[in-house]
Amino acid sequence: MKKSNKIILSALTASTLILLAACGKSASSRNIQFGLPSDITTLDSSMVTDVFSQEVIGSTEEGLMRNGANNQPQLALAKSISVSNDGLTYTIILKDNLKYSNGIKLTASDFVYSFERANDPKTGAQYNYLFTNVLKNAAQVQAGKLPVSALGIKAVSADKLVITLVKPTPYFKFLLTEPITYPLNQKFVESQGKKYGTTSATTLYDGPYEFSKTKGFTGTNKNFSIVKNPNYYDAGAVKSNEIDFQVVNNLNTGAELFKTGKLDFAMINTTDLVKANENTKGYSVIHPSETQFLQYNQTGSNKALANADIREALNLATNRSEIVQEFEPASTVATSIIPKGMYTTASGQDFASLAKQDYTYNTALAKQLFEKGMKTLGLSKLTLSIEAPNDNQEADNQLVSYLQTSYEKALPSLTINQKLVPFQQQLNDLSVHNFDIALSSWGADYAEPTTFFNLFTTGSAGNMGGFSNATFDKAFAAATNLPDVLNASKRDADYENAEHALYTQSNINPISYGSFPTLTNPNLQGFEVHSAGLPFDLKTAYLKQ
């Protein structure tokens, strides 16, 4: 669920959890009231990076594929997809009579324009790293060395699309579920200019729902509604006529709204709320595939964090067990960036267990390495800031305070400042490397290690730390290129080497495989939760009478 940072999700098996199976009864006359803990940042499918905006976009727009049972991509706007024997050419036939919500015909050219817009360096789409080493000529286009027309995607006719890859990519169909691959009508997008995707009135919809004309998204409002899209190809499967979203930044408020019947779904991922509500009817813990971690700015703008000894000292001074116990109910300690339960190796082993690294808590060694790094840099004192979002995650704010205290205690010459900012500002800061240390989390877009490892390759738009790890790059390249890409056992070994390379250079600091405690109305039926990709699927959701 890319973005620079998805801030809610955590580890589960890579299968679809259907909270309450649809039982075929008619929908309730009351609309679903769905709580979101963070403001929507954009409706632009090319530019979206955060999970909550992706969730809303995934309800109102759709691509060639849609995430389905067991996190396996299912045909959506595509009627058929055939793959050449060498795995490089995908021939796609669209479903008949596809339309946007305003009645405009949806054609293969809309996918071509969408791919071109996302890869155009002028657009600045952070998620275009998904295409970089996969789609033919994407790397050169993103670097400005080739025109967007050189991309390996062509519309053969109004309903036929041909996509050419640079190498066999076993997970490519997963990528076709991602918002950045959704179709865009060029004429409409260009007519909106820079306003496109900023409000519901400046966006076009081809998914199960469209925004209400009277209760749409204005760009800043915290209450908005989506209504059934009559032009959606599978409108018969959509059981709710309207779903109302409420952005509730205060999780305590969300819990109270649930208890008074004003919300049907609320997130309560703080220790106090879990203890207060674990016996409440509707309480459950979801475990999507996500890892919370600290990112270090290694661009050289902060010379201390460019020093491996200082980064390792911070890793060693991180008491992950205590963090999980105090701040992350139902979470588990992370020993890798790939979360538990997301990916099973060819041998049948959970990859997180196979690739477990020695992220230990050792303040004596931390102090020793910190002093070594400081001596190398000629420093006697050091001040660093830890940045985290302050508009939706009370637990994150408490965690930053904890890290400040524990790091300063373990490393006496270190001063930590808290930098708590709105989520949108953190996204912006990360994208331009305007931070020292950032509390981040990433949820799997698909159930395969590249969904995480793509972030850390040299030059990747997702590499917010701005580091270059040659050993990691070599292992990742081996896993994603011939011959290993078509040999599952060798690919798994390469992924294990990539995980180890991140650990040895202390490029990141995994903290936890988080949990997602929620309160859900028992009458909410047909509501699917995926451990990878878009976390919530409201397409068939409804309230049972």
C-alpha cells in the first residue's frame, strides 16, 4: 500500500482476510461510516504515496488487475492477459464497453498515457520506481534520456494493449493492481492542469464508486462520501449505494464514535486503547504485511549519519522489545525489513525467518561504536532530529519521545530533537532528503520481497535515505535478472543476501512488524482486508440489516 511511507500496516500471512463474509442479504438503509486516521493527500493515482489516499483511490478507480483472494491479482478492466514464452511481452485485451463515471469511453490509449505520465520526469511520481527496471526503456525515460513515447507500452487498438518488459518479471501482474498503473483520460487530465486530483471535482473515476456530487472531497474536508458508479463494469457486485468517510485524527475520538454507533470501522493502535477495548464487541487485530523502521539520511548532508559506526550505534541502542511492549500492542520485534508472513520461500520457509538478522540491543557496544564514529569525524557533540507525523498517530509521537530519552541516555554526547510534522510535510521532507532520522513504515504492495527491496536500490525514488550499498545492489540485481529471476531457490538466496547487506551497513533500523488493532461493526459484511496491496476493499461491503 508505495508512498514514500505507509504508516499503519503490519505483518500477516500473505492471504486475504475477509472480516465477515458476504451472506447475500440486502444492504442496510444506513450508509457505512468508515473512519480514516489521516487526511487524504491526493486523488491523483500517478502521484499518490500514502496508504489512506490509496485506499480512497482504490475505491473509486481501478486498473487492469485487482487484488483478490490470497493476495493474488484478478482480472479487472482486463478481459484477458497473455504472456509470451520469454516472459517479456504482455498482450492485454480490455473488457467491452468500459466507461468512466462521466460516460467517456475508456480505451487502451488511457493506459499508455497513464504509464507515460507516471514515468515522465516532469511529473515527479515517486512510485515510478516500480517501472524502472521492469518496463522497457523506463529507466532511460525517467532519466530524461528518452521521450515517454519510447516506453514499452503501445495501444494496438481501442481495446488491445501490448506491454514490453526488459526482463522476465514474475510479479508483474501484481504491479498492474497498483494505482500508478490505473488508466487516465489525457484530455480530461490536461484540462485540469495542476488541479488534477486535488479535489473530487477535478478527478475522473472508473472504479466501483465515484464521489458524491454534494458531499465530495474538496481537498481539505474531513467528511466526504462516495456513491455507487453506475458506469462501473461490475456495478452489480457493488452492494452499497453510498459510503461515508470520516477522517478522525484522534484515535480516542474514533473509538468513542464507534461505541456510539457513529463509525463502523475505527483504528485504535495505541496501547491504552487496545487495553480499554480488547473486550469490546467488534475488536480485532489485523496483521497486514508492514514493517516499521527508522531511516537515516545518508546523502552526506549530515556527515554523522553517513558514518556506518554511528548508524550501527543507533541500531544497537534501539530496544525493540521494550518499544513493542510499550507502544505497539500485538506487534512483534522486527529482525528484517521483509515482514513475517508476507513471503514463503521455494523451500516453504517464511522468508523473515530465513533472513533473520542480528538486530540486537547492546548499549555498551553502541557507546563504543558511537565514540569511534565521533572520533573519526572529529566531533565531540552531535545533535540529530527524529521526524515523525503528528496528525494521526499518537503512538508514533510517544515513540519519538521514548527514542529521544533512550538514545541520549545510551549515547551521552548525543542530543535528539523531536520533529513532529503533518504527514504530508513528512512525505515532502523525505522526498527531498530534508531530515536526519525518520520514523517510517512500509506496507507490501504485493506479496514478494521486491516490494520492499525496490526502495533501497541506488538511485531509487523510494530510497529516502539516499544511500548506495553495492553489495545490496548486486544481490538485488541477481535476484531480479536472468538466470536467477526464473529460479525460485536462487532468487530466494539472492534476497537473503540483500537483507544481510542492509544489516551489515546499518542502512536502516527495523523496529517492528506492526499490528493493526481495529473496531469493526459486526454487521459490516463483504469487507475484505488484504495483507498486501490496497489494505481495505470496500467494493462488495455493506451493512447487514
